[in-house]
Amino acid sequence: MVDSEDLWAIAGTIASTVGAPVTIEDTDSEVVAYSPGQEGSDDARVATILGMRVPQLHIDAMHTRHLDETLATATGLFVAHLTELGLLPRIVAPVRVDGELIGSIWAMTADPLEPAQEKALMDSAALVAPYLLRRQAARQADAMRRADAVRTLLGGGFDAADAAERLDLTPGPLAVLAITVTPPADAGMNAHGATSAYATSANDATSANGATSANDAASANDAASAYGGGLLRRTQSLLDAHLSALRHRGICATIDDTAYAVVPATDDEVPLRIAREFQARTEHGDRLSVGVGPTVPGPPDLARSRADAETVLRLLHRQGRTGTVAHLRDVYLDVLLMRAIDFADTAGYDPLGAITVLTAHDRRKGSALLESLDRYLACGEDIRAAATELHIHPNTLRYRLRRACDVADIDLADTDTKFQLRLQLRLRALRSCTD
């Protein structure tokens, strides 16, 4: 049975056989073992070995070039090209158990392999598979145990106190952070970053050449899902490391598609600072959305902090504000408005009134009455400033405002009406984020 020490020896043997530096990685792009001797290595290999994980920049590039799709479906060797990042080619051997991908071996070389070398690489993949499978199972079991305990903790009540003790959480006031990750948009490149020189089946060759069959579409969805899941797991791993450096360590776990952290906090500034520091120091911090719940006296009250953190997170999603850390107190008005919209939608009410009327009119007539009204109110009722922003003459704006009053039966001389319109425009902006 292969153990961790054997794995390092295997990596060295593979490197000697194929004449290239080697890394053995799991499905989260974490390095399990690598070969000695880094002569001729490129920057990516050096950074990967130093961090014992593939840098996020290169994971993103692999996703953009559809290399994750190729790896997800390949049963034989393929060549990964990321020359736009100045990287040398890699020959990749997927590691599978009963068809499930559990890792991969990467050999950095620009030279094609001899048949004997190809066989040695694939044989090595089969040799390391049992170890990677045991490692994966152990990590999944540990993650499930932690998630169950953290789920109980976040539920509050008497059970939360017991969970806090099991998790060795520091007694005292606590706060919840709720974190999600937005993967980058695919660049939409048609060419895959892989070649089928080592494909061992028609399916491998099809995947490497970017065919658009139903099977390829399914594998692309699977790869995208795995990429997003890996990004979230990496976020939790980095968050765990960040929390471990605190004087009073917090606890974190991933539940469904959200990473949660429970942190000791003497006041609301502490969790906000922790969240901001984490977001600033994380390599993909611009894709994080972090909702910070209020500080509560202890574990029995954590359900309230969690609920508020999730509410803030939902607002950030609705507004499309990635790369943002927000505390409930900072977005309280928008949270109230979001809840008002949700209530109105559930009850079948239309809270937008005149705004709905103007929207329908503009759609029918191709006019811009609502946009003109919005800019006028946003500019503090300054006709000239609003007209400048709209690139129209002030008299044209005056005409549009009169038409808006006639169409929607509103009076812009009335203070209450203008307040209501401003409120409705803000409600509309929040609702539009979900359309």
C-alpha cells in the first residue's frame, strides 16, 4: 500500500523516467508530492511548490482554456498549453478510480514522450490512485464532521453551546461571517489549451479539440461546477489559515455554497476588520462577497448573527457587488427596502406605482420619461445638471418632465410625491438586480 513517503519517491522516479520535473496533485490543485531538482522550472512550478498549491492565476487560466474540462473527461495523457502565461507545456496524466477523477500527475516538458515513458506515466497514475483516494475520503469525512458541528453552532440555542465546546471555540461574544465566491466569467475562447497527441480514446480527442456535442456540454458544466467548488474550498482553506493566526482563533466551514466563519468579537469592529483583512490578503479577494453579522453575547445567540450575515450577503448578490465586505449596519436601509420588495412580491403588490406606469409608457413609445425623471431627482432637481448628464437641452428635459407628470398623474411640486418617487426608484433599482 502506497503511503505519503512512497508518493514522494514515486514522483522522483517518474521525473527520472520521463526526464521532466513532476508534481502529483489532488482535484483541488493542491500538491501532494513533487520531484526533487528544479532545474529548468518555470515560474508557475516554483510558485506551486512554494505554496504547495497551484496559484489561482494559473487555475483561472486553465479554466479559461478549458483544460479543466479536458482533465475531467480524459482517460489518457494529454498536453496542457499555457504559453500566453510564459509557461512550458505539461504532459498530464489523470488519476482515476472507477472512472472518478481523484487527482493528476503533471510532467513539465516540451518534448514528446517515448512509448515506454508514456506507459510508465500511466502506470504511475494507477499506482498513486489508492493513496489519493484514501486522502480524499479522509478529508471529505473531516469536512463533513466540521460542517455538521458548525451548522449546529450557527443554529444557536443550547445545542450551540455544546458545539462550541467541541470545536474548542473561545468563550465570549461572537460574530458570523458569510462568504461566497463568484468565479470569473469565462473568456469564451474556442480553442482548448490541450492537444490530443496523447489521447487514448475518441472521447479524449473530441474533448481536446473542443467539439460541442451533448457529452462535451455536460462535461463543461461538470468542470465549471468543479471549478466553482474548488474555488470555494480554497477560500475556506485560506480563511482557516487566516483565522488560525488570530489571538483567539475562530472556526470556519463550508455549508452548501457558502463559507461561514464564527469569530470571537468584543464589538462589531472586530469581525469587520477580520473580514476586510482576509478579503484584502486573498489572491481572489475581488471575487469574494462577505456579509458580516452583528456581535452577539455567545453561542446560543448565533442564529441571529448568521441570519443577518446571510441577509447582507443576499443584498450584495442582488446588487452584484463582488469584492465587497459589508456589515448589516452599513447597508441597513437597502436591506429594509429589499425586504419590502420581497414582501410586496410575495403578497402580489406593486410598490412602484408611478414608476411602473412610466416604464410601460417608455416601452410602448420608445421614450425616455423615466430616465429623465430619475436623473432630475438624482441631480437634486437641477434642470441644467440633469440635462447635461442626459446630453439633451434643458428645455427638452422640461418637456419630458411635464409629459411624465401627465402620463403618471404625479405632481413634482409636491414634496411627499418627490420623496415617494425617490423611494420607488430605489426599490426599482434593487428589484432590477434580480431581473
